[in-house]
Amino acid sequence: MKDKKRAAKPSGAVKSLKAKRAALKSRQIGDGIFVRDFVVDCNVGVYAEEQGVTQKVSFTVEARLARDVFSVDDEMAEVPSYADIIDIIVALARAGHINLVETFAERIAEQVLADKRVVAVRIVLEKLERGPRRGVDIIRPATKVAAREFGRG
């Protein structure tokens, strides 16, 4: 009797890797994740009337992912999470008074970009109380390439 050799079935990990490689060939840009219009009470502001009180601040954060970062297996671990962005904002808001919204935005950008799967981030902060809506809009890293990711360049 001759032994019939069967071709080994690829494991799930091998299938995933093959699927990811195939999908990557057709991808020219990375995906994005976002949190829009997330309103948090914050201790922020440099003016006397802003000291010792909270005010509502709206946060919009858009993060561009590297081209090779996307889900193949429908698993959260494959991609950064917008829940992480929300956690960053809340933790910074609870950490104490920040004088400038620019500083607040920079701190968010620094923490979001700490995940190396994120290649660029745009942050818009708007104070919603004590006058007209006002705030800051930053893109990091502050490069022309990153600006183009967000339609500014």
C-alpha cells in the first residue's frame, strides 16, 4: 500500500498572513480611526475667570494608521482603538489644570503617536463656554506629508 501524502492545511495564522499580504498589495493609503465632538468638563484656561472652575471642551481626534495596519481576523488587537483615544482625553482632563488648549492638544498627540501603528494625528479642541467657540487645530507630526493626510497640504 502506498502512503498517500496529503497537503497540510495551512494554519489560521498562515491564512491570516496570506490574506493580509494580498490585501496590502491593493492598499495605497492607511485607514483612520476617530473620536468626534467628545465633550468633557476640563480645568483649562489661562485667564483668571478660568482658574478653579471647569468648562466644557469638545475634542475631535483623527488618527491615520500605517498602510499595513488593518483587521483581517476581526480582532481588536490588530488595530488601535478609538477607546484608547477617549481614555487618553479623560485621563489628561482628570490630571489637573492645563493653562493652554495648545498644551492639551500636544499632550494628546504625544500619547496617540506613542502607538507606532499611528502615523499622524489631527486634534481639534474647542472651548464651548465663556464666550464664542474657540480653540486649536493641530496636526502631528507637523509635516507636509501628515498635513496631506488630513486634506491640508
